[in-house]
Amino acid sequence: MNKIELKNITVRYGDHTVLENFSLNVEPGQILGIVGPSGCGKTTVVRAICGFLDPQEGTVVINGNVMYDKARRINVTPEKRHLGVVFQDYAVWPHLTVYENTAYPLKKHGMKKDELRPQVEEALRLVNMSNYANYMPSQLSGGQQQRVAIARALTSSQDLLIMDEPITNLDAKLREQMLVEIRLLQEKLGTTIIYITHDQEAAMQLCDKIVIMQPDGSIAQIGTDEEIITHPANRFVFSFVGVSNFLPVKKVDEKLYLDYDEKIFYSDAVPEDWPKGKDIADMGIRPMDIVFDDEAPVKARIVSATFFGNIYSYFIDIAGHEYRVQRITAGNEEDEKYAEGVVTGIRFLSCKYFEREAKK
Amino acid sequence: MTNKDFLKLEGKKQGLSMDKIMTIFCYVALITVVILPCFMIIYYTFWDGTKIDFEMFKSVLVQKENLAAMKNTMIIAVIATAFATLVGVFFAWLLGRSDIPLKGFMKFLFSIPFMIPPFLAAMSWDMMFSGRGGYVNKLLMSVFNLANAPLNINSILGIIIIEVVYYFPFVYMQVVSALERMDPTLEESARIAGASQLYVIRKITLPLTIPAISSGMLLVLITSLSNYGIPSMVGYSKGIFTLPTMIVELMNRSGGSFTGIREAAALSIVLFIVVAIALLLQRHLLTHGRYDIIKGKSMRPMLIKLRGAKYPLLIFSLAFLTLIVIAPIVMIILVSFNRAYGLPFTRENMTFIHYINVFTKNAMVKDSVKNSLFLAFSAGTICLILGTMLAYVIYKVKPRGGTLLEMLAVLPYSLPGTVMSIGCILAWSGAFFGISLYNTIWIILVAYVARYLSYVLKSSSAALQQVHPSLEEAARSCGASHYDALKDVTLPLIKPAMLSGFFLVFLPCMRELTTSILLYGPKSRTLGVAIYQLRTNGQINQASALSVITILLIIIMNNLVKYITRDRRKY
């Protein structure tokens, strides 16, 4: 049984459509990452799940119970959906102590003061905040407040947590640490977690499955981190999950040319992922997959070379267009050979072909 | 699959949500206390009982008495504003930018006029300078052997003088805060470039503070236009009327006749139009006259050394402030202990008898204290609830027409008190649903709520905007109903602002005169009305005694507020 089912959710603000026919299933016991650029509607998705907004159309089912159904006029209020939510700005109540914050959900679920104590203490222990039970939030650092927010979400529901950019406001080191802690927590409790972020690297590190949303609010791809990296569903996913170059290419008589004013031949094998029925396409390629090879037919001039310790980063110029190239430091005279101004041949290792995008 | 929530909720969805109920309630409340009175003024002015009628309005406009009142109002407002601005800017510069000593003491003195109701100040000035009877006049006449009183306060000039000394702190406050927030490097760089001190003041400091000066100026202008207390205290006896006092006079003369009330309503419209023009000007300046050079952050500006001018200026300032701030209070206190008004202040003429009489022999005074406390407390509480609810609806629920709600709530604050009162009389003397509150304390309460609602709205909405929506949403997702989230999270967070909002209403209600002088009935006199009537009846000593008590009450309350709302930021 799916933990959460979203069916054909449509959300509009005035004339602006944020989500259109958005459907998504969340399986139990996993961390599902929802990733996308700012403004793509990630937060709208979780707000629809939590009941903070009423979609114009669609159905929300949690644990097999219909929480929202436009057609049947069902709308379960947020407090009856039994979720734990962690907000981007923590939303720890400033007028209550850490203990009171964490105990609040249990109190609202009708537990007596002495009954709820063990659960609150357990939640605070899980997030390593036992020693701060009587502190006011203003006495805590951002990371500590975030832990309180997680503890509070856990007392609200150990079954299903929704985290909306929970670590964006923390510094880099703390972010790393929180990711590990969230993972450990999930393994210990078997909680289903929906994790919203615009940071694809954090998502890949943490999540079992990732949903990549496009700027228009549609889902580009759902898959594990490996699937998304090795088989990006489209050009957007390819460019979103890492640094990317796009080169215009043209197919003439089953031979492939770089499609500049002057056509440069580079391959005579048409790959499987060539867009069907098209003569032109864009080649997507990572900087690491462009290699220098003096024998290759395509020539490029090195515009700049920057040393980063373990890698070299280059900007190269092909027929007046700049692209990025990265090379692992070899530690020999090879490194010095490719200096600024040098003209060299280049070869393309693994690359993806996408339909040519209309020029903007 | 069975769904327990489905069965539970399907019928429920039809009901009204709490947000909707609050929104509707706010609309109903504002329509009742704001729209109806305003509508009734227009209705009475242009409806003669059978048809639309502009003739009456035209005839009111050209009546000799009314024209004189209009002229007086304009003259007083314009001249008082000009001089209040000059004095205010001068002191703002002196205290904000020069190295004059005793700044703290002087700042304290400036805050006093804010605490004393204007009609009390006017009464005191009247005791000092009224024709041949004023104490100071008598003193000056005997010392310098003058045949005539040096200053007759019962004149247009007198009204202007009282308004200047009473209103210049408005300008002072605005300008001094602008001066304190101005980036000092702007002036310093001009000095470094070789400009002289005077040149810097003229070409840099003054232009940068123009927005603050003009907004203070308009505040004085609007307040002066709609002020009732001062012209009625010193002008009435000599037949000098301004628009607000003329409206009250017409209302009193009418004795309830339809035509009389219509004339008062028509004149109210005239006053409203005059004030509205000033308000529009003010709004225009507030939106267009901002300089970014004035930073929100407070910086320490370079102080200008006064050198030789320091002590002469200090003596002048202290003498001036003593005359305008301390002397009126001393005067009232002295008269309150004086056996009979007009007797010299000698030891054998001193007595407590007026304090005793005012409370034991005078039922009206006892009633008035009770009424004022009741009114201030009830109006404070109602405004607290309604204002906070309005703030929540406008800023959190954001219904369609939210701006309209806000405009409606702020409107009575801009209306002159006299106009608002006329509206209340017309609306609540049986015009709607046969409800007649006339001559009862309730009509005053309704008027107070309308007039002071915006105070709570402002303080509560400022606090509400600090409460991030996620705080309430977090409570919802933790199992709290909408009501629980409000009760457990939002209200505790804005409690300090609500409390200070309550006192912002409570204090002005305690000392109110303009509204209640039109609305009081035999059993519903307020403190202000009681003082006013004691004085009109010639019981000046008792009036002074009651004034002293009122001022003490206000000062005590004011400090109580400061104590309660002092820095309580534990989070």
C-alpha cells in the first residue's frame, strides 16, 4: 500500500497555474526527495499534502484514507492528517521551552502530562537535545532549533515526516551532519520521509528515491540517484543534476557533425538515444567527459586553465563557443602541456542527445 | 476502503469556518460603528425629509456666523501651524544636533504636553492671561503699572498661542527622530569640502529633514483644524467660534429640531472636507517624500558646538519651557488650593476644601469619574478584541476587500471628533431598528470604540506581521485545530502588543472631551465634561481640583503602561 497518493492535483493562484494534473505515489519506509529549482512548486506539493492549501482539483490519500477529494468535497483539516512537518524556518514557538514545544503535539492528541513525558524525552534523546529541555528557543543555535523542530515533528508522527528545506538555513558543516542524522533516524524508526530541497547533491546523498520537478511544476523524472545520473530523462534533468555543456550537432548521411557555421565531423556512429526523426540535436556532455586527444578531428583552443588540486578546470573554445572541461590531475608533463592558448584535439566520451531547444 | 474521516466530514464542510465568521463579524462591526454615522451625516445634509436638497447646504455655507467660523478656523490653523513648525524645528535641532546641556530634562518636559488634555491647558492659560482677571496679567499690570492687560488670551491670537505651545512637540518629535536617523557622513563630507556650519544647516540638514518637517506640520494642521477643547475654553466667552465649536453650538441651539440638526450636519461636512484635503496632502507626502539617505539605524551624529551661545540658549530654552509646560500645571495646582478664584495666593487663602467638596458635595463629579473609568475600560477592551480580530482578518485571512476593512477602521481616526459625534447622534437616536442610545453612556462608548479602534489595529497588526505563518501551520500539523493554534501560538506571541494597544485606548478615553461634550446625557458625564461644566458654572477652583486629579490619574496610568510594557523581550 502506498503511504501517500496524490492524484491529478491542480493548484492555481489566480491565473498562475503552479501544479497541473500532478500525481505522485510515496512508498512506505523510504526517504523520498522532491527536488527542483526555486519556484517549481515543491512547497505547493507538500502544502497540499499537509492541508495548508486546497487544490482546485485532485485527491490526496494518506495511509489509505482520503484526506482531500475535490469531487467528493472531502477536506480533512491539517490537524487530523497526523503528519510531522519540519519547516524551513524551523517554526519553533519562541514563547515555549524546548520541552513544551516537543510535548505540544502529544498534548493536542489528548495525552496527560505524565503520560507524555517518556515520549517527549525519547524524541529529544533521538535528536541529541535532552540537555536542553528547559531552554527557550532564543537561547539555541539554528542547528539546535532545527533539532527541536525535528523532535516536535517526531512526537507528532513517527510514521510520516515531511521536511521542507530543513537544512537550507544551516552552515555547510552542520548541513552535512544533519543529513547523516536524518538518515540514521529514518533507519532506526522506519519513518517515511518526504524531503523537499533545491539542493540536488543533498538529495542524492540522503534519499532512496528522488523526484525531479521542472520549473513548470511537472515531474521530469522519478528514480534512484544512480538512475538519474546515468539515465537522465530529459535535457532539464541532465543540466539540473550537474555542470553540463550543450553542443549543437547535425546528422548528415548517418554521420555526425558539430553544427556550427562550419560543420565539424566527429563521429560516424549514430547513437540509440538520437531524437527520432530529427536531423539536428543537442549533445549534452559533462566537463569530465570531454578529453584532450591530439589525434581527434575536432580542434579546440584552451581559453583558460585553473588548477584545483585534484582536478584541472578549463574553458575551451570550439568555433567561437566556450565550453567547460575538467581533467583529473595526472601529475606529469601532460598537465603543463595544456596551457592557455594551446590548440588541441578533443574527443567526446559518454554523452546524451536531446532535441534541439528553440533559441531564446 | 472505508474511510472514517469521510463520513465525519462530508456534512461538516458546509458550515462556516472560523475565518469566515471573523471576517463577517468585522464587516458588520465596522459598518455599524463607522459607515452608519458617516452615512447619516450625508443623509441629513442632503435630504430634507421628502427630496434631495442642496439649498440648505448652500445657505449654511454663506451664513455670516459660519463664514466667520470658517475664517477663524483657517487663520488659527495656518498661523499656529507655521509657528509650531518653527518652534518645533528649532528645538529639534537644538536637542538633536547641538551640545546644549540638560537634554534629558528638556526631553522630559516635551513629553508633558502629550499627557495633558488640550482643554486643561487652555483652561490654565485662561487663568493666567484672561483679560484683566488672569493672575499673570494682574501681576504684570501691578509690577509695570500698566493700564491694560498685556495679553488677552480670549482672542484669536490667544488661541493661536496656546495651540503653538501645545502642538509644537508634534513637529519636534518627527524632526528629532529624522535628525537622529540621518547619516552623519552627509554633513561631515560637506564640512570637509569647506562649507561653513550655517551653510551645512541650510543646504544639507534642512533639505534632508523636509519630509519629517512637513509631515509634522500637517499633523499639527489637521489636529488644529479639528480641535475643539482650546477654542471652546478660551473663545466661547467672547463669541469666537471655529468650525468644531460652531458645530457644537448649532447642535445645542437646535434643541433637537430637524433643521438645526441638519445645519450642524452640513457644517460637519464642511469641516470634514477641509480636514480631508489636509489628509490627502499628508498621504501624498508620506508616499512621495521619503529620502533613503535617512537610515533606519540610529547613528551617533556629530554634535555642533554652540560655544558662546550655549548658556544664553539654555536659559532661553528653560525659560520658554517653564512658561509653556510648567507654568500651566502650577497654575492649575495653585488655583485648586485657592479659597476662591481671584484671591491672591497667600498662605491664609490656601485650602483643601475644593478637593473635599468636589467628591462629597457633587454627585456629578462622582458619576463622571465612574463613567470615565467604565468608558475607558470598556472601550479599551472592545477595541482590544475587535482591533486584534481586524488585524488578524486583514493580515492573516486576507479576504477580498481587506483593504476596504482597513480603510474603514482607520477612517474615524481621521475624522474630527465633533463630526464623528454628530454622526453617532444621528445614527443612534432611533434611526436604525429603533435603537436609541441618545443620552445614555452607550452612545459615548460606541463613539469611543470607533475613534480609537485604529490604535489597537495598528499595534496588533504590527505584531501579527512578525508572526510567521509557519508558526501557526506548525501548530496545525501538530494536531491543533485552527482555534487551538490561535489560542496557543498566535495570541501569546502578540499579547504584549495587545496590552499596549489597550492602554493606547484607555488613556485618551480618560481625558476625552470633544466627543463626550456632544454625547453626554444627565447621567453619563465624563471627567472632561465634568471639568468643563464646573468651569462654565464658575466653580473654577473645583474644576482645577478635578483637573489635578485627572492629570495625576493620567500620569499614574502612563507609568503603569510603561512598567507593564517595558522591555519584556524574553524571546
